[in-house]
Amino acid sequence: MNPLRPAALPRGLYAITPDDLDPARLADRVARVLEGGVDALQFRVKGGAPLEREALARIVKGLADQAGVPLIVNDDVALSIAIDAAGVHVGRDDGDPAAIRARIGPQRLLGVSCYDDAARARTMIGIADHVGFGSVFASPTKPQAVRAPLALFAEARATGLATVAIGGIDRGNAHLPIEAGADAVAVITDLFGVDDPAASARTLHRIVHAALARRDDARR
């Protein structure tokens, strides 16, 4: 199997790019975050024309490939296939997840946003590789987003679903969703909106993996 198409989304730190159409600035910020260390990367640029987004996605994928980090494309199934990304992440308005799974095949990862909805998450068993809950904290990226209680992660984990926490996650609180049962935490602002993205990534990566190790030790 292609090492950039993992059988599951890697546990740990899941970086999500800002919505930035400037190729040089986006590439610089992505390179610095990858230098610090992340386990997965999502391309999430919603503006611009389709060809402009594809050009940006190819730049980001090249950087992710060099770092050995799987790239997930947000919302755009066709773009994910076109650039041979590791997978795609979709929300409530992006189509039927079962149809998307059939389209991308079994080798690409499929993530599905479930917001604060445990029932929606249960319907993803056997379809999605992982589900996202959020916003777990107040989010500067989506200030109006519904809030997802941390209890959702243990509930979903009991069904065998892998979970990602998103929304307002930073160096001060990243351990909390992991302690609650999340497999990964998704971060935008505290990686890409800081003066030193590489240093922030290093710190977040250390915090998240330390929390995963503590949780694993407690379950042995």
C-alpha cells in the first residue's frame, strides 16, 4: 500500500490549512507546520476558481508527500481524486457518504463531519474511516458552530469509530479531547495563525502524543 494512503487516519495532530489563496504564503506556512511535525494534513481552501484551488492543492500535496504526511482534501471529492490525495473529508451538505465511498473506493480515507450528532456518527459505521465532532471549544474559524460535548468521543469510540476533535483546539486544551477518547485533534489557528508555526506544531504534537500515551497506558 502507498504509505501516504494509510489504512486509517493516523492518530495525533491533524493540521488543517487556512483558506489562503496566496501560493507563496500558503506554501511557506504549510512547510513550516510540516517541519514542526504533524500526523495528517487537510487541504481546506474554499475560495478561488477550481483551477486555482487545484494548483494550490498540488503545491500542498507536494509538500505533504515530501514530509511523508497523508493529505486529505476538504469537501471536494473530484479534487481529491485528481491530485491522488490520501482521502477526502465531507460535511452534511457535501453529498451522501455512502455514494462518496463508492466513488473514491476502499483505498482512500473518508472522514465525515458529525458536529454534535452521535446518531449521525453511528450511521457512518462501515462507510467512514473516521468522524469529526465539533466545535469542541469556541472556534475563531467558525464562531457560530454548534458545540460538541467531549462525552461524544467516548460514545463513538465504544462503537469502534475513530474520531477527530475540531474547533478551538490549541496548546492549552489539546489534551482534553484525547483524554475524552478522540484519536486525533484538528488544528488551524494555533498552527497557521501564529508567529512560529513550526514551534507550535512541535509543542502540539508533543502534547497530543503524550496524552495518547497516557490513555493507552491507563487501558493496559
